[in-house]
Amino acid sequence: MSPDFSTFRLGSGADSVYESLISAHQGLSEADSARLNARLVLILLNALGDENAAQHVIAAARQNLQNLDNKPA
């Protein structure tokens, strides 16, 4: 069974989390920002703690990226 990614789970904390994410990138070079993103992904996947869910998250992110690339400008 695949996880449901359509549910927005952060609720009222979403803005705060987004601000923290943006702040974490401030002052970083593009390379360090990419390294931070990679570390965040690995830490979050580990926190998820479910290999099947992690595989679905990765596939969903890739699919969504491809969908964004195919949208007209």
C-alpha cells in the first residue's frame, strides 16, 4: 500500500517550517545549499523509518519534478 501524499500534514506550523528551511540556506553557496538539501533528505527519510514509504516518497518527488518540467511557461 502506498502512502497518501495528498494530505497536508504540517497545518499551522507549515509557515514556520518553511521559514526555518529558507533561513538554513541563507548565506550558503550553491554547493553548500545542495549539500544541505541532500542531508535534509537523508535525515528526513531516516526519520520516516519505513523503506517502502521512503521509496514511494522518492518516486513521488521525481514524478512531481517531471510534471513541473512539462508545464507550459
